[in-house]
Amino acid sequence: MVCPSFFRRLSLALLLAAVPLHGRNPPGTVLANAPPVVPAKAPAAAPDEASAARGPADGAISTRPDARTITLKIPAPRGLIVDRHGEPFAQNRIAYQVALQFRQFENADRDFVIQWARTRIGLLQTLVKNATPKTDDELYDHYRHRRWLPLLVTGQIDEKQAREIESKLTAGLILNPLYRRYYPQGEIAAHIIGYSGSVGKLPTGPINFNEPLWEESEGRAGLEKIYNTQLSGEPGMKKLLFDENGNKLLEEQVKRPRPGGTLVTTLDLAWHQLAEKTLREGCRRGAFVVIDVITGEVLVMASRPSFDLNRFIPGISDTEFKLLETDISQPLFGRAFQSAYPPASSYKPIIALAALNNGTITEESLIDCPASINIGRAVFNNWTRIPEGSINVKRALARSCNTWFYQVGIKVGPSAFLSLSRRLGFGERSGLPLIGETPGLVPNDEWMLKHEKRRILDGDTANMSIGQGSLLASPLQVAQAMAGIANGGALPKLQLLRQVQDTRGRVTQAPVPERKNWLGLDSKAVKTVHEGMCDVVNSGGGTGRSAALSYTKLCGKTGTAQWGPKAKSQRLAWFAGYLPEDNPRYAFAVLYEGRPGETVSGGRMAAPMVHRFFEGIKKDIKETIAPPKKALIVDQESLNATKPVGDGDSTKLPTSDGPLKAIPVESRDTDREPAPKEQPETSRPLRARPVDEEEVMEENVEQP
């Protein structure tokens, strides 16, 4: 006689036989920014009446290896990456894979199982193009060890294609949903955002506890990789119970997955799109960077050419990646922050600042500037090949006179201007969350002895005074230096991340604006250089007149550099600066990378791109730099006064006690510094004689 407790122990043993499963998206799973799930076709099963009437609490006398309790991990959707206004750079969608869902066969041999699977795979190949080939061993081994779980037999397909084939799927074929990364902006800011990839293939063989329902992903590049922990979220858990006949008795979501946090970047998507459009129309290869002078936030950091991040989702083939990697234009290379170039004449304001700051020259100092000068046995030419006469520092900046900067650079000495360069961010990484950022190069005697077998000589100093020689900087570093020059007192610490938010919108991380370096500059020296940079764009003889704006005064510096091996004869065009003139808010740098043998200049190639970009965001800039509107507050202590304090008209408010005084008060925006006064509309300056900046190349002459 069988003891009644035997049945209870047997039932308990069946419930505790735990192994994990891979299945469809659990009911109630939330996917941020994803379309609705296409209902998946259930596998055809024919349970008998007895098994259909049973529940998970019912016991059984017979034991079969087909009974299973399976625990699965539900991968969490990755968090979003958005711009400063919430526009998405990276989000999630639901994708699908067609899967074989085996039935529980009675006394099924190998041939029967394989034939059953092959029949359905043959039908599937007429419906989709990305069916995954499976060997007979793979099909039979999956049935033996993992028949409770679907066997994926296609790559990922989108929702539209899933809806098209859903009604055509035969019994045994199901649509298996999963989360898929999606980059709605394609190649915009691709080098910054990065991409994600699969952690690894799904396991095969016997089922393990807590297997993932689908392949998990991780960040592979850019912000996706650097902030992978914050973006990954927390996985959920799902349990399934099957009886001895392989029929599902229970499907329960024990824990819901928690999506990853949201990264709010400092980038402005609309500005970034315009910058990349400007680069596409203005050059084959180049970079564009825009920085907020006050907060240090990077609003634009564009590189051309770029690549579509979606090519890496769900994975990229070795052949396709090799094509990107070997492309002569190097689309995988973020020129804005990964490449180091000679800064050329965009570096000249630093020479002027160093000389003015330590008293080597004054604003009124006149220096004779011939067409060329001899330094040692080498001849150093002016870019125009004509003499400029006796000119002061502002004229030298406006005309970008090489011979002025050769002489002043040698006189002030390399230690002075190279030290200022370092305080302005040259020679070190910015500290932004970027992969592969270049530190650039600011040489010293030690570096010169190691690489050139000599100390810094006058010829080296002359070359560095015009931004050539051993000096190297990225467009990001040049824009950062312009932010420091525009600020005049300090170099702001750059920011690329505004906030990290959890799924409830709570801020878990929020950097605050801060100073990176004190510059130690005399305010009069800064003012003089500002005036010279203003003349570059807004005076008749300036080299950057093509960058002038219709609504405010922009200050800048053109530059043309010799770059790369001399045999290639390759040149670069720069335009860097800030705006507006009287109260700078935005600093920028634009790089035009010329083709071998191409004649370029900063005034003709780079400056027009600056004009197109800032004219394109005219409304945004005007709103930012406009003076705040005045508000009225009531001063009830001065009841007898009828004239307001300030320069506005008096405003009388009748009361029983007499008129009250109205005081104009500037309103304050809690997120911004007080904006400068509005500038009157200005017309483009009349041109004197045509001057193209650096038609003749600044020569990089090595000291013998």
C-alpha cells in the first residue's frame, strides 16, 4: 500500500526540478520608445483532455524527464541617450526573430525530429532572406536538451516585416520578440554616442539556471561603452512550469526588468545637424566644435566623414567592418577630438596675449614687418610675400602677419607662450568622456632633446609662433582655448554630460560648471587681443571677413597649415573664435582638411562655413544674447516719489495713499548668466582691396 505522503513528495519534487528557459517577451514588460508588440503565433500543441485540465498544483504518480521548472532572465532595455532638449540619439525598438518551437513528440527518433524541423525551415526560407542555416546535429541536439525553449532560425527583422509574415507562419514557427538598439539620428554625433553589441551567443546544450531570453547587449564604443553600467538597467526574472508531457502549466513573471538610466548630453541636436550639414556642403573632411564659454558645455562636436551607427546593430559583418576600417577617408575616426593638427594662425592670439601680458609689447608698439626675415641660415616669409610696414598688435592679428609674430614670438620667448598654451588646454586631454581623445602636443626642451636632438632654437620658436613646427592640437582643444580667451580670466572645465536620470526621472548625476584653470592674464591685454580678433572679421583688411554675421559681431582668427608629409603637400584651413564681441557666449573652431595638392586658406574655406552655421541658428543666438526683459517691482517705502530709478519712463500706480514708484529690474534666468546688451543690426563691412588669408602658405622651416 502506497503512503499518501508519497504523492505530496512526488509533486514537490516535480515543482523543484529547476532549469532555465528562453521564450517570448513576458506580459507587461515595458520597452521605452518602442512600438507595440506583434502578437506571436503560439506553437501547435495537442495536449490530451486530462493534461489540459490540470494545473500547476496538481500532482502525478508517473515521472518523466519532460517535466521542467525553468527560470529565465529577462534582459533590461538599455537606457536612452538624448540631447540637452530630450531629443534621442539612442533608444530601443522591438525586433523579432523567427524561432522553431518543438512539440513534445512520443517516441520521436532523430530522423523524425530533423524532418519536422526541415519542413518548417524550408517554408521559412520562402518568407525571409536572413534565415540562419542549421545543421542536423544542431536541430536534434536542441530537441534533446532544450525543446522547451524556442530555437532561433533567423536574424532580426523589424516590426513591419514581422506583421507581413505573421499570418504565413505554420504551426511550430513563432515570432520571438526582443529589444533592439536603434540610433534615430544615424551618423549624427556617431563618434561621441558610440554603439552597443551582443555580450555573447545564447548557450546550447542542457539548460542552465537564469539563462537570458535573448542575447544581452553591452556598450562597445563612445558613451554607450563609458556609461555602460548606467545604461544597462536591471534584468527581470520569469518562471515556467511544464508537466511530464511537456505541456506548459505556468508562465509567471517574478520580477519586471528595470530599464537603464537616461544620459542627457550637453549636445544640441538641431545645432549638430546643421554643423554636419555645413561640413557636408563645405568640405570632404573636417570638424566643427561649439562650446558655451560660461558653462563649458560642448554643444557641437561634429566630424566629417561619419558613419551610420545602425550598421553595427545587431552586428556588423567582418567584411563590412573591414571596408569602414580601410576607407581612405577614415569615417571611423573622430577628427574633432581624435586627430591632432598644427593649429596654424589660430594660435597667434596666444602669442599676442603672452607678449602683452608680460609687457614685451604694448597696444601701441609698432614693429616693422618686411616680406621675410632671416633667422640663422633660414628665410621665414610672410604669407603675402609683401611687406606690411610698421604695425601694432591689432593690425598684426587682423592681417595675420607672419613676420610680426616671428619677431614677437622670439622676443617673448617660448617658455612664456607655451606655458600660456598649457593653461588654455593645449597638450592634455580635455577630461570629457571620450574614447581615443588626443592630448595634442606642446613641446619643451626635454621633448625636443628626445625627438629632435636639440633644445628649442629661434627657428623652432618662429615656427611655433605661427602655429607650425611641433605644436599639435585637436579642433576641440582649439575651441577650448578660444573659450578661455573669450572668458579672459579662466578656462572653463568642459562638460559633455548634463544629467543621468533613472527610470522615474530622478537625477542621479549632474555635473556643475566649474573652472579648470586660472589664466593669470591682464584685463587690458585680453581687451586688446579681443579687439584685434574683432578686426579679423569686421575690418576692411581682415582675413576672416567672410565669417561676418548680420545680427552680431563675431571675433575670430583664420589659419592655414602645412600638414602631413611634405611629399603629400597637404594643407589645412582653420577658423576659430567666439561671439558676440562685447559679452562672449559661444566659442568655436572649424577645420577644413584639404586634399593633397589643394590650395586652401582659412579665409576662403573655413570662415564661410562659420558664417553659414551661425546665420542658420540666428534665432537661437539672438534669444540667448538678448538683454533680459525688465520687470516692475513696487517700492512701497518711497510713496512720495513719482520718478522711477533708472532710465525708463515713470509708471504711476494709483492707490489710496498716492502714487507708488516703479523700479526697472532685470529678470534673471536661473540657468544662465546675465546676457549681454543687444547689438544693433550691422551690415557687412565694405571691402578695401581683396585679401585672401594666406594664399601663400605659412612655411614650416626647420632650424638647421
